Amino acid sequence: MAVDCIVIGTGIIGSFTALALHERGLSVAVADRGGLAPGTSRSSDGNLLSSDKSGGVMLTLSERSLVLWSDFAARHGNHCEYDPKGSTVVARGADQAEALAEHVAGHQTAGVTCEFVDAGWERYEPHLGPDTSAIGHWPRDAQVQPMLACYQIARSLSEANVPYRFYDEITALEPGADAVTVRFANGDTWSAGHVVLATGVWSNELLEPLGLSVPVRPRKGHICVLERGDVEVNSKIADFGYNATAEDTSGDDAAVQTAAIIESTRSGTILCGSSREFAGFDRSVSTDTLRRVMADCIGIVPDLARLRVLRAYAGLRPFSPDGLPIIGPVDPDGRIVVATGHEGAGHGLAPVTGELVADLIAASVTHPYDGALHPERFTV
Ligand SMILES: Cc1cc2nc3c(=O)[nH]c(=O)nc-3n(C[C@H](O)[C@H](O)[C@H](O)COP(=O)(O)OP(=O)(O)OC[C@H]3O[C@@H](n4cnc5c(N)ncnc54)[C@H](O)[C@@H]3O)c2cc1C
């Protein structure tokens, strides 16, 4: 089979990229070695946030992506629990309140809608602990059920006759003069003018045999799921300390970092996260880490201690050394395009990633963040 573009990976990044390429009029085929979104996209939260970005390119991308998420739900129907419920960042103590006030002011200067609240925050979140000193509130931040979004896109593209191939690993990329051939484990081949590697933390498996690589590493994170109960969580609630762990790019191998991030779901369960550590490709759940995660979450919403744990899981964030996604061509002919390195913001940034990749491939234009996001930035 020959198409304009093959997208490898049906996680959130592959899904939105396939959709964007299809909407630009290109013929697209999509493949994954597992079922639909079997990787990190099914082992995560679903927060779509600007509140945790300190500024710069990441804030610009997340603001654009929030618009695109809203547009996606409006144009395609909201079958993925997209909910612009807002987010709340909690400060404890005078120093944190002051730092949070500065963070909010910085966002306001950048044109982001948000508010610093140093009294009466119960109108947003009634269950915050007594040591809360202030909150920041971002009303345009949102939440989604990522698996449902991947499913919604796969269904919509399949109805438009975009081929999806599951449970068949791609074992090699073979770049040629006019096209790239993609080889499946059973020997079948597809070819395309461009191949997009939306393969998350596994991106180097297909690049290294070609003498190519991107500096993406798995950064493990834990989530604990609590039963439905009487603890109201209206928006996404995070400890102000969460921002620092989410943006930490020190790559410290030894430490397990934790900071509270709390999300209620449509079904009433509450997802409590999160941790960050480098543990290779190990996805096992550590009870010690879960205890720390729950202690952090109960620290900002004490009533969570009343709820029982239903289950827990861990996933692997695609960590990039400078904290920015890695989006762009990696081969000399520009036919193999990577889209990875979104760390803890892949869901938030998926629509804008699709847009950037489609700009690159369909319109052959340089996108405005080319230098900042291009894989070559790590080789110069
Ligand atoms: C605990 C945790 C909480 C998180 N919370 C949030 C959050 O609230 N908001 C947010 O925005 N982000 C969050 N993230 C981050 C987000 O989950 C990731 O950034 C995102 O899922 C990455 O998507 P992806 O499509 O790049 O990767 P993946 O979902 O891992 O997709 C890669 C796909 O490539 C396929 N693949 C790889 N190699 C091959 C091959 N050779 N052949 C065929 N297929 C192949 C895999 O099977 C996989 O399906 C969280 C992550 C974790 C771990």
C-alpha cells in the first residue's frame, strides 16, 4: 500500500497527527503494534493545562492547543469527556502564596486568563485543607478522557476509509529515493512519502538501526484511583510544587519526585498523582511511591483520606532533556518526522502537535517554533 503519510503509533500524538494530516487532504495510514493507544496515553491523567507552564514556547503551545481541543469537541462532537472545568493551583504558606501570585501575574501579562485568589477560594474548591494560603485559578484549562479521544479519532478516520492496522509491529524503516518503506513483523510493507514516528518513549527502536536517534527517555509516573465518594473536586487541583516537578529537566536519576495533582472523572472516581522518576522501561507500581503520592494529595485535600483506593497504575512519560517536545524531520531527506518528547503534557499538546506536523508535511512550511522544537537542536 502506498499513501502520502504513514503515522506509527495510535497514542494521543499519533491520533491527532493522523487527524490533522487527513484534514489537510493527505492520504494517511495508521499502525500500532498493540491495540488502540496501548502505550503511555492509556496510563495517565487527562489534564489539558496552561497553569503548570512557566512561560515561553510551552505556554504558547498549550494556549493554542486549548483552543484546538475546544474546536475538536465542537466540530467532531464531544465523545471524549472533554470538559473545560478549569484548574486550581494551591499555595501553602506565605512564601508559596507570593510565588503563586507572581506566577499568575506572569501568565496574565502573557494574555492567559487566570486569577489569584487570596480569600474565599471555597467558591472554587470547598475541600482544600486549612493550611491553604492562596490559590490560582485558570478557568480555561480543561480535562479529557484520552482513550476516548483516541477512539473518537480512530472511529472518525476509519469511517473516512483511513486504514488502521493493529497488533502488528513495525520492525524497520527503509528510506528510499522517493519514499520510505515501512516493514511489518510479518514481512508486509507499506510505503509513503513521509512517515511520522509518534512512538513515544520507544521512538529510538526504529531510528537507531538507521544511525539516527532522539534524546527521549521514559520518565515513570504513578496514579492512584480513588472510589467515588462525597469529596467534591470541581476543577483539576494541584499543589504549586507540582509545576516545579513537571518542568524539572535536571534528569536526576536517583530521586523519585512527587507532588499532588488531583482530578475527578465523569464516573465520579478521583485520580491522584503524581510521581516522576527515571526507572528505565519498568512500569511496575511501587507501594512506597503510592504512599507518598497519597500523602501529598491528602495534604492539600484532607477529605480524600476518607476514600478507598480502587486501583493504581504507572506509565512512562516521554521526557525530553530541555522540557520541550521534539517535532520535526530526523533524516537527511526530511521524510521521517518524529513527534515525541511531550513528557507530562502530551494530551494537552496533542492537537497543536498535529497542527505543526501537518504544517511541516502537508504545507511544507516551517512552523514558528521550528528552531525550538526541531530534533536537530540536540546535535548542534
Ligand atoms: C502518570 C502520568 C500522568 C500523565 N498526565 C498527563 C496529563 O494530565 N496531561 C497531559 O497532557 N499528559 C499527561 N501525561 C503525559 C501523556 O500521557 C504523554 O505525554 C502522552 O500520552 C504521550 O503520547 P504519545 O502518543 O507520544 O505516546 P504513546 O501513547 O506511548 O504512544 C506511542 C505508541 O507507539 C506505538 N509504537 C511504538 N513503537 C512501535 C512500533 N515499532 N510499531 C508499531 N507501533 C509502535 C506504541 O504501541 C504506542 O501506542 C501523563 C503521563 C503519565 C505517565
